[in-house]
Amino acid sequence: MAAAAMEAIRHAEAKLTVYVHPSNADDVRRAVARQLNTLLFSYEDRFDGVLLAHEFQVEGRKAKLMDGLVPYFGVPVHASMLLFSPQPGMILEGKVEMLGKESIHAIVLGVFSAAIMSDDIADRFRFKRKRDGGKFISKSDRGHEIKRGSMIRFSVKRVDTEMNCHITGSLVPPHTGSMLWLSVHDAKYASEINNSSKRKSRDVDIKIEQSVHDHTTVNNEDTVTDSERPRKSRKRNDDAN
């Protein structure tokens, strides 16, 4: 996994209460796993990121019954989670899927979409139209090209969590552009590549104590969905931009 993408990935430890339907009492672990799996690859406010993977342990043998016509029972769980949480100013890497005169569209980690608009490209690159769709060429070095299929390194400008972490990026900051070109001509990036095998990922431990039922409504025995509640703005902006 690329070092830049690792900057937005963090590890979190969480104490959760997962509510399980009584019909699943014979296989509680499987029921808990199915509940947590419903959260995969979706942005969760409570975790401040997108859940990529999880491991968990059921704590103890006692559960708390939930009031209501159907007595769901709460299972205490200790979960270890891998989260994707990009922030403005971070450097990410992605593969260009589509581009045109006005924008570059890339995919990060094979899942998350990123868009770089013309205002964040034009200062350094000019667009040259080709039969295959075209490419961006650096104004200072014609050998520095960005085209469909290129791996690029860009700065995070904004993150829209309403769109499941859609990223708006920029090629204005230094040490951004085609990763192939940077690996040869950018001393800082080349040094990062050489040292990447020696560095550990940015691994931030976060202690969370929550209930999977908190701010959620149980629709049936297997799934949970967000309930209606006031939300703060879910767009993160780089104030410098």
C-alpha cells in the first residue's frame, strides 16, 4: 500500500454494544459480525471515517435486554477497526480513471473517488487533446505527463462525507503530480520511496466507547440504519484554499 494513502488510514479500538435479535442467540458471534459488516465501506460519524475492516471479540457472557415488543439483547464487543479518514492538507495517491480539459478524476485505494478541477491544475499543467482523450503536460517539463491510467500524487482540498468521502484534490502544492515523474525528479518523494520499507504506517489508536444501537434504528434482525437526528456539516475544507 502506498505511503501517502497510508497517511489517511488509521487504527481504532472501540468498545461497542451490538444489539442482536433473539432468534440469533445460538450463534451470537455470527450475528454480531453481520451487524458490523453492514457498516463496511460507508462513512460513520461516530468513527470519523470509513470502516475498511474489523476484528472483534465478544466480552463476557452476559447481555443487556432492550425494552420493547421484541427483546433484542445487547452484546458487549471490543472491536479493532481499520478506518479511512482523509483530512484537508493530506497527500494521497490515486489512479487516473478519466480526464479532460476541466478536470482529472481518480480512484484512491481502488474505492474512493477524487476530483481535481481546472483551478487546481492550470497553474502547473496545460491540457493537450489527443485521440485517446488527451493528457496534461507540465509547463516546466514536457516529460511530466498525466493521462488516463497514470498514478498521481495530490493534496486533499476538501472531503465530502455526505458522498461517502468524495475527495476534492489539488495539484498546486509541491511534491504532487505524476508519481512516475516524481520518483525521478522530486528528491523528497524519492526519499519517501526509499524509506517506505523502514517506516511504519500512521497508526493512531483511538478509544471509543459506544453502542451500535446509539443513533441507529434496528430495522430487522440483521441490519441497522441511521435514524433521523440533527447533523453537523459533513464537509471538511482546507481553509488555506
